[in-house]
Amino acid sequence: MRLDVLTIFPDYLAPLDLSLIGKARREGLLDVQVHDLREFTHDRHRTVDDTPYGGGAGMVMRPEPWGEALDTVLAQPPVQPLLLIPGPGGEVFNQHMARELAGEPWLVFACGRYEGIDERVYLEAQERLPGRVRVVSLGDYVLNGGEVAVLAIVEAVARLLPGVIGNAASLVEESHEDGLLEYPVYTKPPTWRGHEVPEVLLSGHHGRIERWRRDERLRRTQARRPDMIAALRELPADHPLALGPADRAVLDEQG
Ligand code: ADE
């Protein structure tokens, strides 16, 4: 997968050299190119922002550097990238979107700062990449810019690519993969500071362990994310993720 990131803070993306993402880059699974937006300015101060028309607080990113930066990055036919613009006004990023993005060959991220990017940049990008521009929010809070969102999105997407995570089975029972949060995990020692590992996990009884883990997922999800349980209750009975009678019993017990 190819990734291009346009930003006025290229150093912010340095963590993409670390850990599994760094390894995936070194192994050629990911080609990440970070571009400094200021390289596409032509004045002595390398200006990327200006005051908003109509007045108001803060500064707005000028369209010209964005236009030139996108011209340069997009000038690589035949494939069209998906252009992602992080911002608090976008659709909320989730595991479903991570899976969609993981199926793309090429993602371009445009990181805004200040009060945002001149709206004409979005409009021109949409003309140029019809249906291939998405504004994406990490959640209902405001960051100072898109860079942290890019780090989060790239990590969530890259770990879904074949070969990035050694043990692909570890992707299956994770939070948000099937509508439930994950079960609690334990390792050695069996007793630590007076806290025991649940006996069932030491039993070697696979059927009991599986049921216990499912029950814990249900209890946890009900306690922390009742909205996710409500969504599962809405599914038709023949849906693969629908709650079964044993699931409903556990939830009713917890109240
Ligand atoms: N930039 C500023 N706030 C953001 C958010 N919540 N998500 C993504 N990008 C942002």
C-alpha cells in the first residue's frame, strides 16, 4: 500500500518509522511518503495561512500551496488515490472504515491546521477525484491538526494488511471486529498481589473457556458500551452476529 501525507509538520509523522509500521515499511509492505506543504510555497516566509474572509478568529490555510502539493502528489496515473482529509467535521473513523481503507492501493492524507483549509481546496479535490475524497474525524473532540489522526488511521489500517501482524488470528476476536469488546486476558503468574487468574482459564476445558470469554465480552460491552449491545439486539435472529439465548441470559443477569 502506498501512503502520502501532506503536512506542515513532517516530523509529527516520525512514529511511522517505529514498531510494526516501521517494520512493514522496511519490508516493502508499506510505502510512506511524507511531504512538507511549505515546499509548495514561493514566498520568503513560506506562508501557508492567512486571515479568514468575513472575519473571525484564527487563520485559514491558503489554497495555493495545497493546490500545488496535490498536483505533485496526484500526478501519478493510472491509479486514483483515495484522498482523506482529517477534521472534526468529518465522518467518524471506525473499524469498518479501517477495513475499507485497507482494501485501497493508495491513500493520500491532507493534514489541515489552524481553523482549517480554504473550502475551494475540498471542492477542487472532489472535481478531480470524484467520489474519492473523504473528510474523516477521529471522534467528537478537537485536535490541533490532522497529524495525530493520520497516525491513528494509518496504524488501524496497516495492521489489517496481510503480513503486517505476524499472528493474523489475533485480529479476529478483537474489540469492534464483531460488535463486542474483547475479553480480559491474563498471563503468568497465576497469583499476583493476591489476585488470582480466573480458574476456568487454568482448566484446559476449551468449551468452558470459550463460553466464559464470550460472557465476559458481553458483560464488558454492556457496562462500557451499551450502544453496541443495543445495536446487536436490533439484528435479525439469523444474522451471524445476532445474540443467542445464552447471550441474552448473561445480559439479563447483569441487568
Ligand atoms: N483535526 C482536528 N480535530 C480532529 C479530529 N477530531 N479528528 C481528525 N482530525 C482532526
